[in-house]
Amino acid sequence: MKWLLVLIYACTSYAEDYVFPPNFQFGVATASYQVEGGWNASGKGENIWDVLTHNRPELIYDQSNGDIACDTYNKAITDVQLLKSLGVDFYRFSFSWSRILPVGTSNKINPDGIRYYNELIDELLKNGIKPFATMFHWDLPQPLQEIGGWPNPVVADLFVDYANVLFEHFGDRVKDWITFNEPAVFCGGGYEDGSKAPAYKGNGFGVYLCAHTVLRAHGKAYRLYESKYKASQGGRVGITLDTYWFEPSSDKPEDIEAGEITIQMNFGWFAHPIYSKEGDYPSVMKERIAEKSSTEGFPRSRLPEFTPEEIEEIRGSSDFFGLNHYTTNKCTPLPAGWGIPPSQWTDIGTMCYYETNWEIGASSWLAVVPWGFRKLLVWIKNEYNNPEVIITENGFSDKGELNDCRRINYYNTYLEELLKAIHEDGCNISGYTAWSFLDNFEWMRGFTEKFGVIYVDFDDPDRSRTPKMSYYVYKNILATKRVDWKFTPDSFNECEF
Ligand SMILES: *[C@@H]1O[C@H](CO)[C@@H](O)[C@H](O)[C@H]1NC(C)=O
Ligand SMILES: *[C@@H]1O[C@H](CO)[C@@H](O)[C@H](O)[C@H]1NC(C)=O
């Protein structure tokens, strides 16, 4: 008994001593609409978030918008000094499509858009920070929405034209590309539940058309880079997918199945076509939506089909697996008669929820469940043959306090689970990105939920920045390659964990 206790002690204390591997890369992230401002500056066109926030402010919790946001349009250069002092290897930012192409199509390029991103990229490189660029982080040019947005298959070709402009102008210096950020969120929010621009409420139809176009666009953009740019530019292209971990609500077979179906139909939806050996949508998804569609009287499945050529084009179209992860839900089958078909929710047919004793951030959906992160990483390893994973977002929301102990607790616990996934589970994870660099415009929640490691004073016309305690804690993690619960930066009060 005594020996057993010693052994358990040895194992647990060892887990706390794990360090990040020597080549592990750290960064912080932002997205164009959430931070840039300059919404109508120097030739930029309007995007769907400009239009939504201006025309329907009642949909935004504090009726705010991203017209100025953090004003990084005017502050990109000085912000690089905050990145440098933090010690990040890379900065993940996104291009604003309508700043580069004001009407969305590549026949008209805005020189000021090219200038702005050139200056940002050059300043990052001058300071030893790699630009990690997202092409699309939700701000679709409004003229493309007016022809139907992502559910219109033609938008895939227009995206590839845009990607071509980006590779051509910036690919000599940008070596890490993400095509899309969280397609499940912008397709679901934009065309099914109305929670993101363009805020349409759908019925289990537009959401799948959106995803279908996005997957085709991603595959085509990847193949374009592969054939035209990779040899000379030597970079890599991937995609960022998001998911909760979906834990079965009990060990009953129907709950275990509910957890698996939920992750397949929220995440496998995009991951399976790209990262599985076979390609295409997960079979459980194809079967379920075909069956539901048939009982609902549709002549064919509401889930569109890929051609064999498209399956091949999309399969393997990623040089790494970009993963955004924040939280966990428990799942059980949807009780009979719940939900209104047709809908994405009744297609999935499960009900997912938080345990009431889980800590929740300022965002009502953000429960702190670090063990779910590790389970998800292991699931990805097993499901997709241990791909190279880069955590492209992870973070916690509060109300903006500088002594942000709850954020520090979140980062420390989630990073410890990540270390266990690397050292105990053999997951191939090569980088981590904290969301977010700055407090910013949190979509429908406006400025009411803060994710930054830097506080931004949105009442100050100058949008002054103040590093929070978590900025210094993250800096210490980057410098020492380990989590240190005892580290308290100068001039901050010690946290009670
Ligand atoms: C840009 O928008 C602001 C309001 O946010 C307005 O005051 C200004 O006149 C606009 N500038 C241009 C060039 O249209
Ligand atoms: C991780 O993935 C990269 C890229 O595919 C590969 O080169 C490397 O060998 C993998 N590492 C491990 C430990 O599997």
C-alpha cells in the first residue's frame, strides 16, 4: 500500500514537471473584424459584419460594432512591440477580404489593403515573429452575400481567386496559411440558427450548402498553392476547425453513441473529408441526414454529395490540423418529439449540456473543463492517424479585470492537459495559440465579454492597451516552456487557485 502511494505520488508530481518540446511554437491570435476598425478606410468595401452591425444593431448585445474596435488598422506597428515583449513565435491574424478586394472579386484590388498587410507582415518579421495568416475569419464581402453567400457554389471559385491574390502578394513572406476559421460556426450561425452574420434562420438546408462550398473552396485553394506556389514559396496551408469535447452523459450505450454522433456531425463534418483515409462526409452523417430527409418528404438528402473528383481534391488537403477548442458538453439522445424538423439540430438528434457545477466564463457557453481538451486531442489522434495538430485558439472570457486569475487558471489547467496529451498519449501537437492577444469585438456579444491577455480601453479614443496579469504569466510560460502555478508577476496580487 505504501509503495502504491509512492508510485501514485511520483506519477502525479512528474506530470506537473512536463515541459513543452524544444520546437513547440507559441502564439496569440486575433481576427480582422474583431480588432481592425477602419471599416470604411481608404477603399475598403463593406462586409457582412459591417452591414449586420449597422442595419440590425439590436442583434448585438450592447448595440456596438467593429467600426473602430481596437483600431489595429492604425496601431499594427506599435502592437508588434507588445507581441515582441510577450515572446511569441508567431502572430495569428486574419486578412479582411473586403479590405483587399472591396467588392469581393479579384478584378479590383485595393492598394491600401495590400499596403496595410505588407506593413504588418514586414514589421512582424523585422521583430522575429512569424506571420500566421487566416484568409477567412467570417467577414464575407457584402456583394458576395448578395449573390447568396456561402450556400452559392460559385463563391468557392471567388474564394480561390482571393486566395491567389494573397499568395501572390504576401506568400514570399507568409509561410503559414489557414484557409478558413471555424466553418461549423459561421455556417451554422450564418445560415441555420442566426447567431452570426448574415444571421439567417434556416431549416437544415443552407447550413449544409455553406459547408459544402467551404470544403470545395478549401480543397481548391490548397491545390492551387500546391501546384503554383509551394515549390517557390515553401509554405504550408491548413484549415482551422473548432469543436467542443462531447462527453457521453453516462456509460449507457445510447449516451456513448450520442457523444460520438455529435462530434462526427459537428466536427467530422469538416475533418473527415480532409483528414480521414477515405475522405467525404462521415458515413453516420450521410446516413442520418438521408434518412431524416426521406421521412420529411424530401426527394433527396438535404446533405449535398461530392463528386468522386471533389472527394479526391479535398482528401489530404491540409499540411496541419488547426484546432480551436474552448469547452466541453455532455450529450444524450434527443428525447422523441423534441426539436422542429427539418433542422440541423434534429438531424444530429442529441441534446448536449453543461454540468451545473462546472465553472462558467463571462460567455454563457464557456465551461472550464480541462480534461475534455485532452480527451479531444486523443480522439483526433485515433480518428485521423495522429496528424500534426496546431492549437489555433484556446482561451477564457471574463469582464476585463487586470488581475485575471480565472484566465490564468484556465490557461494553466488547459496547458497541463495539453502537456499530458503530448507526453503520455503521444499526440503530435506542435503549437499553441492563446485567444486572444487583445480584448476585442466579440461578435453578437459586442464588447461585453473579454478574451484578451491585454486590456483595451474602448472608451479611450486612443484605445490604450494595458497588459493583464495573464500576459505576464503567458510570457513566463513561453520563456520557461513550462506551467508554473507559483509565478506571480511584479505589481500583481498573488492568485488563490
Ligand atoms: C467612415 O465612417 C465614419 C463613421 O464610422 C464616418 O464618420 C466617415 O465619414 C466615413 N468615412 C468615409 C470616407 O466614408
Ligand atoms: C508529427 O507530424 C509531423 C508532420 O506530419 C511529422 O513530420 C512528425 O514526424 C510527427 N511527429 C510525431 C512524433 O509523430
